[in-house]
Amino acid sequence: MALAGANSPVPNRDEPSHNTLRPVLCLGLGIGWIAFQVYVLFQPQAPLLERALHLTFAATILFLWFPARSERFGQLMRALDVLALGCALGVGAYYSLSARRLAERMEGVDPVLAVDMVVGILLVALLLEAVRRVVGWSLVAVLVAFLAYASVGQWAPGWLRFSGFGLKEAIEILSMSLNGILGITTATSVQFVFYFILFGAIYAAIGGGQLIIDAGLRLTGTRAGGAAQAAVVSSSLMGSITGSAVANVSGTGVFTIPLMRRGGHSREMAGAIEAVASTGGQLMPPVMGAAAFVMAEMLQVEYGRIALAALIPALAFYVAVFASVDLGARKSGIAASVAEHHHAQESIGKRAHLLIPPIVLVGMLVAGYSATYAAVIASLSCLIVCNFREQTRLSWRLVAGLAVNATRQASQVAVPIAAIGIIIAVAIQSNLALKFSSELMAASGGTALGAVGLIILGCLVMGMGLPTVAAYIIGAILFAPSLIRLGIPEMSAHFFVMYYCVLSMVTPPVALASYTAAGIAGGGTLRTSVYAFRLSLVSFLIPVALAFDPMLLGEGSLGWVAAAFVSLVAATLAWAAAVVGYWNGSLRVGERLWCGASGAAVVLAPTGTAHWLGSLAVLAAAWLWLVLRRGEQRGATSQVSAAHHSARPNRRRQ
């Protein structure tokens, strides 16, 4: 767990110090940040000023929530915290006072002043320290590597060589323009992520999260392995609101993991199921994760289009996971185990009004309203509907608590993705992205299969120890251009990269979601991550299907899109049966190979082609064989059982 604690986006020291001043400051800054975001929503300011003040609020709150700790240097660490807070506020004051000059200056022409140099260096140093506290050394190492590359690029070997940046040029790009730290990633945090995090915090505070968990138990509680299936359903619904794998594990896992343990699952398997189910929440509309908002900005499309495109892949992911869990429970003989929670579920009807806010959110996105406007209206609807019943009303204490929690969560997202602006700036200014794409194509021999294999490996490695949004942005810069050069549509290429970066959360040896779940379950981290990887294997085919079949992203007529979805679900079910080795009975090796190969063939075939039709025919034949053979087996079993029972009275008479 040491590794998980070092890299987890939600470190163990997530409570403020007992110093009475710290909670008051957190509350005051939280209210101020929310007020600022509401103000700029109706009175937009200059982009550089908006993003700088947003980042100032985030960094200040983060330094309060995550103080430096040291048993030997306690006084020094407290002094460091005070210095960091003062510097963060000083950076915010600089951008406020220099807003007009920075907005009117010409990049590359107007001089970079001494104060600009000092603040620029200070901003980079503050970001590195803030990232170290909230994410860990993994992302800091990547950021430092890119900064070093920017400085010594002229001495880099081979195709990596470029002219490099001088200090003034680097400061101008990183801190005085919209192409660096205050660029597209911080804009995403200002314009989208903050409002959706606020909605999630309010919805959880009024009891919406618990309602979703109870609904999951109601839907699956009477089935074999019902607790595990409840974890899948609850985590998919909760993930669509929180958009964070680790937060999802922490929120639902404390409830579902003990249920799975009582139902007969081992500690490691219970943790693995929760980790995989929670990871998929980053793919589940309407909220998804921060990476989806960044994707919308990169592709310059409405977020609603991204959410709609993500629907089929997300449903396929959860069908695959649910089938794997269900088949595993049947194979192991695990029974339903949540009957004792029936009383808690009886009150679902009384809390049905809490379903209104997510319905409002989805409805507004489908109707074409902006994502920001939809999130704000959905948040207001939370504050209205919670008053429909006395049990769900918010007290002033709860309102203060949700303001603190929402801004803490927002700071944990805003600071890392702002720091990723360093990576984007260096990669673009040095032309690294294009050169890397060319080298990747050369390494793959120019074949689509070779390039796809290398990109999958790169995304999984990139995501180990990094937040999903960081891994996705780096992957989108380095890998997406190669996919586009292979003829894969731009949106399909970006979804391909994001999907595998999401799956890296449960891919050993560094799997943040698995490590968090292992901590809750009390199981071994490595075994939990291995089980989670095995459980998610079925899902590894889905992004390949997205790359070669744009209809799975909703691009095409409704009939063909529906056909693509049905065929993908059938293929993932076949793969689940092949991986688990069970479908109403144990499968022989040949049957598992038949199911796996036919499922993979359907996934790799674009919808409507002759290859697709032929693969579907082979898959249908596999399903028909399994149904007929299982029917024969059940008939034979019934005959043997009947003969056994009929023989018993005869023996008594004899």
C-alpha cells in the first residue's frame, strides 16, 4: 500500500490539521471559489485572468488540505506551508494587477519583465510541489523530464533534437500565454470540470449516492452473486456522477466490498470487482471523467457529442464486466447475499424525487444545452428537490460541508491538469508529437496491427501511476496522430487512447483503483490488481472495435448503430464465456476457443461488411451449439436423476 498511497489522487492524509484556523480558511476559500465561478459564468473575464485566479484558488485550497508532513522538521514544514500559501496568493495578485498588460502584449515581441520571470518560475515550482502532494512523484517525474527536454533539446540524440528554449522564452510560453499552464487544460477545469464536481458533491450531500447504491442492490440482490453484481450496477451509476475511479471505489466500495465478502468472495476478488466496476465510471455518460472534457476541447466539439459517443462503449464495458461477474458467481456457486438489506431498499420509492437532478442533467445535454449550463441547472435542481421531503433537506452545516468537499475535489483535479499544460506546450513547441508519430509508424513497420499494439502498450504504461486525465492528454499528443495517419477517424482515435488509459487503472503492476480497493478489502494489492486485470480482459477488445467501426460512436444511421451495438454486446458476452470458461456449465477448451475467436472476429469487423456478417454467423453457430449442448446435458442429468430416484423405492421394497 505504500505505492498506492504515494500515487493515489486521494492520499491518506485527506483531513485538515486540527488547527482550528485551517477549517475556517478552507470554508472561506471554498465559498469564495464557488462565488467566483458563478460570477465568471455570467460575467466572463479575460481568459488569462479567469484561469489564473481559478488556479490560485485551487492551489491555495490544496496546500491547506494537504500540508507538508515531517516528524523531524515539523516547524520547517509549517513554515513551508505558509510560504507556499503566500506565494500562491502572490501569483494570483500578479495576474490580477497585470491582467490588462498581459492581455494586450504581443507574444515574442514585447519584452518579458523581471517580475514576469520571477512569477513564472514561482508558478512552475508551486505546481510541481502541489502535484507532488496530491498525486505523487510519478507525475512530477514526467513534468520534470519535459522541462529538462525543453532546456537541453539541442543536445538530445537523433530525432529528439530541437533548438530548445531559453529561460525567457520558456517563461513566456508557460505562464504568459494561453499555450502553456493557463492553456486548454486549465480552461477545461474553469469551464466544465468545476461545475460537474460541484453537482456531484451536492447530489451526494442530498443522498443521491446512497439512493444509487440501494437501487443497485434492489436490481441484483436476488441473483447469484448479487452483491458483486450490485457493485457493478452501483459503481456504473455512481461513476457517471463522480467521474473518478479512485473516488468511486472509496464511495461505493466501503459498502459493496463487505457485502461481497459476506456473499463468499475472497478479499482480493471483492476488491477486484469493485475496482473494475468503478474504473468504468470514467467512461459512463453523462459526466464521465475530466479526460472527456479535455477531449471535447481538443476536438472542438460539444461535450454532449462526446457523452453521446461514449454511451455504447460504456454500456458494452459494463455488459462485459457484469457477464464476467455473473458467470464467475455461477461457476463458483456463490449465492445471493443481500437479503438482510431489504429494509434499507424499501425506502427507495420515498426517495425517488432524488432521481430528478440526473434526469435534468441528461435531458439538457440531449436537448443541446451547453455542458456548463446543464451542470449548473442540475445543481440548482438538487437544492430544490431535496426540500420535497424532510429527510433529504440540507442543513446549513451540510451546505458548508459540501462547499468544502466540492472545492477540495476540484482542487485535486485543477492543479494536476493545469500542470499538464507544461507537457502540451513542450510537445507542441518542439514538434515532438509529430516526430514521435513518425517514429512509431516506422517501428510498427507501417502496419495498422503493429501500430495499434504499440499504442495499447504505450497507453497502459503511460497510465500506470498517473491520473487518467494526465495519461490521456499525453497519449492524445503522442499516440492519436499515429492512429489518424492510419485512417482511423479523429474521435475514434481519441476514444481509443482514453479507453486504454482508463484501463491502466486496473493494470498491474501499478493500478491505482485496484490498490484503493485492496486497502478497503484488506487484501493483497498485487493479487487484487491481477484479479482485476483478468476481470477486465473482456473489455480490452472494445476500444479496438471503436477504432475500426465509427458506428459504435454513434456515427451512422440509427439502424446500423443499433446493429453495431447488438453485435458488440454479443461478442463481449462470447468473450466473457471464453475467459471465465462457463455458460450454464463448464466449457471445454475447444468451446472456449470457438467463443473467443468468433467474438474477436466480430469486434474486428466494421459493421455492415461481408466480414462482419460472416463473423456473426460463426458466433451465432457457437451460441446455438452451447444452447443445444447444455440442453442435452440438462436432459441427460434429469434422466440420471429420475432413474436414481425411481430405483431407490425398489431397493426399499427388495
